[in-house]
Amino acid sequence: MTDLPEIVKTKLAALPNKPGVYRYFDKNGILIYVGKAKNLKRRVSSYFQKEQIGKTRVLVSKIADLEYSIVDTEAEALLLENTMIKQYKPRYNIMLKDDKTYPWICIKKEAFPRVFLTRHKVNDGSEYFGPYPSVRTAHILLDLLGQVYKVRSCRTPLTEAGVEKGKYKVCLDYHIHKCNAPCEGMISKADYNAMIAEIREVIKGNLGGVLRDLKAQMMDHAARMEFEEAQQVKEKYDLLENYRSRSTVVSDTIHDVEVFSYVDDEETFYVNYMKVKDGAVVQSHSFEMKRKLEETVEELLLLAVADLRQQFGDHAPEIIVPMKLDYAIEDVTVTVPQRGDKQKLLDLSRRNAMQYRIDLEKQRTLVDPERHQKRVLSQLKEALQLEQLPEVIECFDNSNFQGDYAVAGMVQFVNGKPNKSAYRHFNIKTVEGPDDYASMKEVVRRRYSRLIEEDKPLPNLIITDGGKGQMEVVRQVVEDELHVDIPIAGLAKDDRHRTNELLFGFPPRVVGLKPNSEVFRLLAHIQDEVHRFAITFHRKKFEQGFMHSELADIKGIGKKTAEKLLLELKSVKGIKEASLERLSEIIGSAKAEVVYSHFHL
């Protein structure tokens, strides 16, 4: 704290132990960060009482002043933080998307309200529902409302006095049965507003109540033998029921909840929000949040919950989340389900977040594949703390059969893509027996001594298909023998032969990468590719060796049987000397008789 400006030290000492929002400013008086706190003194002091890492350390180094505002509750702190981030857009805060960019359905404040789509909210007493994640989603609902309810669409400023004086005339919508013509008094204001009240409930997703009311109206008309009116109500009922049946029904026991789930992908945090009414999903919205500092999952999820509830309004009395939240949300029950319908609903929300992430990645790859790959390589550069972007990566793998037919393969990836013209096969020439380390030293020495001799560019990163031992023998050749500086990494596999961890440095350390991250997937692709390339070459060599061996002359004995025998008995000589019983253990009695007879009769 000795390097802090005096004004910051003074304010730190005076911070209250109350909930609130704090703001950091740089030396030019520009707001660079807004945060919330259950306890201002404890939270703000934590920035300066311990050594920070990464981007948070950069933020702290730029703080020249701070301000704070106290509030009564944690919920108020959440909302105030959200509002300030949107208003001031501080550099080190996650940028929350402005809800003005989304479409809304508006019920206009008028004597005879219109219902229409808009992106602009006007503070004139009109009602706005949404926002909707896409215009298409909103139009589907508007089209339904247009089929069920004959609401006016004209912009004529209707007034009750004007209607009574006959100032207005019907338009085409009336003649094609799309409007009840309130302009000429063909529907009373009371009946028109009753229709708007139903529309309001449908938009909110309260279809159950609307359907019950319509069914009661239909039965009432039928009881009074008003069959034409009953049929009109039935047509409305059928349209709404059909719309509800197309909605995702989750449970009849879940009536009014909001669901929040996430997928965390290192730098990016994907959130899905779902609103459930009367057991059906009536709204689903996904978006991404880019980490600016080392924000925790809980901090990001809280920010998303506050932002989405503020955007979408019509708050449910219960929210479902995948983890306990450390902040209280006023008048809301927070549920972390472990089983049952609510857990299934949470799983559905998470699948939506996962699909959103996959779709975004596909879109970015299609629109600008080079930029996408550069971004992944930049993440790898940062993870390994390399000086250069690893635009050219080469990876090696050995393959042999009990020391016989020893080969190696090398693949090259340029800007994250396979460069197959640069792939190389190696026949192991100087190593006797199954010695992977010696084989690796030979092929690495041959590869890079030749590049140096021909004055060709070296790769930005070497990857070995193996752990610490493979990395060390590559280092001995590259650094100690050839005296070149190329970063070396190792990819280890688990007992299921799946890419498990990335190793880097000497002594090697495990680099923390999430298995679902883009960087990890690139590395797994490289490892799978080099293994495929090496093993394909090895099989070809084995088949050639088999075709020239005495085993190829035995009728009824194929490559797979020969491979089993060679794997167990090491050589053709070992097969010749094996007893009939031993051969039977390996390939079965029938084939063993054939092989034994070939060599002994």
C-alpha cells in the first residue's frame, strides 16, 4: 500500500462496513472500474492488501482515486452496479449489452391501444414486453396475436370524442377481417380493452388463465345457444392451444420461475436465461460475457442475473441457478436443484448455453476463419507465455512393433490448420530395439539439422506426443546439440489414451487448460493427427514386412493373426520354436495346427 496515492489511502481508511458500489478512477479522472460489495471496507481493501495477478494487477496499478456509494441492501448494490456499468462503460468492466438493441413488443398508451414491434422504448406510459432475442421470435408471437385478436394497426390518433362524432372511416383491415373497427364504434372501448387485457396475458406467457377464460366463454355461449359466438371463441381457443402445444413444456407443477445457467470457457462466459410460465418455456435468451479481469464464476453469474432481470422485467418469485449465490436478491426465492423437474429445467437451460457457444464458434469460423485461428493461437501464446505467436507448430510421434518396423511421424500446423505438404515420415535408422527416447532424438536431430543446413525457417513451437522424458530428449537435441531456441511442449495422455494435459518448461509443469477450451481442442487435434500419421506409416511398413516374411506363405493365416503371433513371440524364429499348446493360447487351436504343421511337417 506504500505506492498508493495519499487520497486513496485516506479513503480506504474511512470506508464503511456497509453494502454499496465502489468506483476506481485513473490519474486523468476517468472511471475505469465499477464494483459491488456486501461490505465496502473489506472488499475494496482486498485489492490492495494482497499481491494481485494478471489483469487485476494492471487495474490496481492504474487506480489514482476512488469513490463509493452506500445502499441499504445487497440487491440494491447489484442493480446500482449494473446501471453504472451500462451508463459509464468503464474500461475494466465486462460490457453488458444494451437492451435497446433488442426488439420489444409494445402496447401503446392510447384510447384504443395498438400492439406492435419496436426497438425504441419511449417513456410515455406505454407497456413494453421483452426484450426478445430475435425479431423472428417476436414476429411469431405477433402473428399469433394478429390471428386471434382483431386489433387496429393504423396510426390514426383515435379519441372517444372523435369516434362519437364520426370523424373516422374504416380502412382495408376491417374489410379483410383484421380489425374490429373501433374507429367507427363497431367495438366498444370496454370490449376493446378487455381484448388488450387478454393480449397482455398472452405476451406474458399466462396462457393457462386466458385459455380457461375462453373455455368458460365458449361454454356460456353454447348454453345460451349462441353457437356462432361460441364458434368464434373456439377458434381463438384452438389457435392459442396450438401455440402453447408448440412451446417447450417442462412440468405442470412449475408455474412461474426464471432459470439461469452458464458454460464457462476460460475468457468467455456463456449465459442462458429462460422464463417458465404455466409449465412451459415462454422465453429463452443466450448471450456471452468476455472476462476483463479474473472474475469468478459467481461474480459473472450474479452480474448476468441482475442484468437480465432488469432487462426482461415481469420478475418471477423464484429463480433457479446451478450454484449458491452469495448475494441476496430481494423478494426472490433462489433454488439450486439437485433432482426432479427443476433440475431437468436447469439441464435444458445449460444445453441451450452450450449450443449457443457452439453456434457462435461456427459462425466466427465461417465468417473469418483466419481471425478465429489467430485468436486461438493467441490464447496458446498467453498460456505458455511465449515470445512469439505459435504460427508454425510441429509435433512428433514414434511407432514400432516390439522394436521392429520402427518409424516416426511429424505433422506441421500453420495458423492452427494442418499443412499436409510439410508432413514427414521417418524410418528409424540408428536405434536397435524398442527405445522411444533414442528414436525421438534421431528424428528430431535429422529434422532440424537439415532445416538449419538448408537455412529454412524453424517452427515457433515443438510438441512431443509424450511426457517429461520425451520433452527432455528433444531439449537435449535442440538446445544442447543444435544450439537453437525453440519452445518445447509435451502432450500427455490418460489411461484411455485421450489427451490429458499440456506440459511446458524445464522442469516441465502442467499448464492449466480446460478440456472444453478451444486451445485444448486444437492441441488434441494435433496429437490425434500425428498419431494417425505415424501409425498409418507403421502399418504400411508392417504389412510390407509381413508380405516378405515366411508367415505370408502360410495359407489361412492373415495379417491380424500374424500380428498377434509376432506381438507375443517377437519374431518368426520365436513362432517356429513355439509349441502347439503355446500357439493355441495365442490364436486358437485350429489356426495353431496350421502354423505348427507349416513349420514342423
